[in-house]
Amino acid sequence: MSWRRREVVGALGGIGAAALAGSLGASPLRAAATSATAPPVPFAKGDVVVGGTLLNDPADDHRGRGRILHYDSALQLKNTLWLDDTTHIVQGLRFAPDGTLWAFDAFSYTIARFAADGRRLPNFTGAPRRSFAHITFHPDGRFFMGENFVGEKSRVPLKTTLPFMPGTQRLGDGHLFEFDARGKLLHQHPTRVHGGMGGFQALNSSALTPDGNSIVYTSESGPKVFRWDLVQRRQLPNVLDHPDNTGKFYFDLAFDAAQRLLVVAGTRVDVIDLAGKPLGSYALPSFGWASMSTPSPSGHVYLSNFFTGELAKLDLGTGKLLAQASAGIRKSASGIAEKLT
């Protein structure tokens, strides 16, 4: 087993709407546990947040106190948000169009939210108890969440215990769930997934195609980029479809302002079109880059390295790194997002 394969295997399990800010009406919500520390700090346009759980359990390398690190656009730390109702790595951070920050713990089935002014909002509980760990927003108000886990077990040794869906002996089905703007579940799409190197990685990241009619997604550390038709509710041909054991590892993806598909691949960001045609690549320092923000219309994107805790701001025009920082953590930086409005 190569050093890179060992590193990927060692990390498995951790990576991967306007009406929702505070007016969900009858949507099922519950009170959120939060630390009564310093006053909340508002999220300004250009600010960046990173999941940085404080891992503190020697028996479980994914367990710890939930934490979100809040940076400015130059990656200077502004604030630290603590979550006392999560149990494992906090990931999948995204700002909704209304400025609400969403964050996920796939182990405890927690879907946390913060208002644009930094206040903790009630958790979203309109979803079934599944291992959700990311969210994708549609311009018409709908949103989509994918199951993080699939199958019954990992095929590689882990230093954590994956949760079964309540009442089952299964980790998950790897399906995509579609909600309306008020948080009502509309559809469960039976999406195909790969499993990644551990066999249990499901629908770990996704991005809406520019026409809004389909969604592309990855199974963390797998060699494929999938596509699902949201209108006809059917599987489409894969955008990338490499065989196993070819050294291809895909983690996160997003479309930039030029409608190019950016795919995080561990040591680089590949650029392709929806036919899978390569359009370029951005090299990154070291291995372990796994999370990416939604690209800014001004032409940059933020990335985080799961293994090292490194953070970077990448200029999509020049390929240069505009800013770099360290979150001071290892094997915990899971999810990065920029507030674009």
C-alpha cells in the first residue's frame, strides 16, 4: 500500500434558502445546545468558516468537541464557534443564499445552523435521521442533502465507530434528499454511489449544474464523478468514470463563474467540463486537500487540507495562492465556506 493510499484510508469517515433563516414556520425544529461564551460575531461578506473539531478522545480519532473557526478574507482568525450538541467531526459548511450558515455532524445526525449575525439558530430537524454531511442550494429555494455513509461496514480498519441508521444494521443508502424552501421533504432520489476506498463513502459532496436541472456529486476518495437528473429523477452517465486502483481520488467539487467544474483531487484541483474533458489543473502543496468553498464570482476559491489543517485562497485566473494559513489542527479540517453576499 502506497503512502498516499495509507493516508487516504486513515482519513476515511471524516471528509465530505431564503425562508430558512428564522421563518420556517411549522418546520420541525428543536432547541440547540450552545456554549454561553463571548457575544456572537456577525459573518461579513468575504468571511470564511472552517470545520475544526477539537478531537479529544484517544479511543476515537473522529470524536471531539464541535468547533467552527471563523476567518476574514485574508485568513486571519476572527472568532471561534463552539457546538456542544455534536459528537464527532463537524463538516459540510455552507452559507445559504440568505446568509445562514449550515454545518453537519454525520455521526450524531446533527444539522446545525447559525444566523448571519453569528447567533446559533435551532437545529434543522425536518430531515430523516440519516448521515447528512453537506447541503446544496437551488436558486428556486429548494435544497438537497446527501447521505454521507452507505452499506453495512467499512472494508478497511477505522479508529472510529460508524453509526447505523436507527432500527437498522445499515450505515445508509447513499441517497440524495430533496426539500422545498420551507424544509419539507419532497423526494428521496436513489442515487448511485461508489463507496470510496473504504466502501462506505456515499454522496459526500455535490454541486448543482448551471442549468439547475441536474446535480453532480462524488463519493469521497473514489475515482468517479456522478450525475443525477433532478427533472427526470434518473441516473445520468458519469462525468468522470475511472476504474478503481488507478490513483484517482476525488473529494469535493463546485462550478466556478465560467461554468467550469472544479474537482478537488488531493494534491490539486482539476478543471473539467460536463463531458469530463480536462480543461486544466491547479497544483497544491502537499497531499490531503479535500474541501472547497463555493467559488467567488470575483475568481477565487478557498480550500482546506484535512491532514495538515492548512488553508489556502486560490486565484482561479493565475493559479497563485493569494493567502495561506494553518488552522493548527490535524485530521479535523472538514468543510470550508465563504460568505459571498
